Amino acid sequence: EFRRVLFRSIKVVLKAKAGENGKLFGSVTSKDVAEALTSQHHIKLDKKKFVMPDGIKTLGTTTVDVKIYTGVVGKLNVVVEQI
């Protein structure tokens, strides 16, 4: 339980270009999130652990499920900001 709460408090911030309506040009992928998690928090996870079938396509905060172990899913807050 402690691990889940600790992981939930982590926030990853990415920058992307978006139109006036907040829709991204392209999308933020699980690879982008994995690289940002490593560079910002020194936590290395395989991109396949992130449950993001279509990526993130809008600015703002998105909660992403992370498969840590079989049957254990954590939550990670991913913030996408305008460049």
C-alpha cells in the first residue's frame, strides 16, 4: 500500500506543441512518459508497463495506469504543458 501511495504522488511533466483548443500536434506516447520518468525521477520502467493505448492528445493532467507487477497497477500523473 505504501508503494502505491508513494508512486501516485509522482508527477511527470512533458512539453508539447498544441493548437488553440489544447489539442496536441501528434501525441505523447508511453516511450515519452518512460523517458521523462527516468530523467525527472530516476525511475526506469519499460514503456510497455504504461497503459496508454492511444497516447495523450491534449494539454493538461492525465492519470496513467502503470502495470508494476501482475495484479498490481499504480497511477502516475502526467502533465502535458504547452511549449
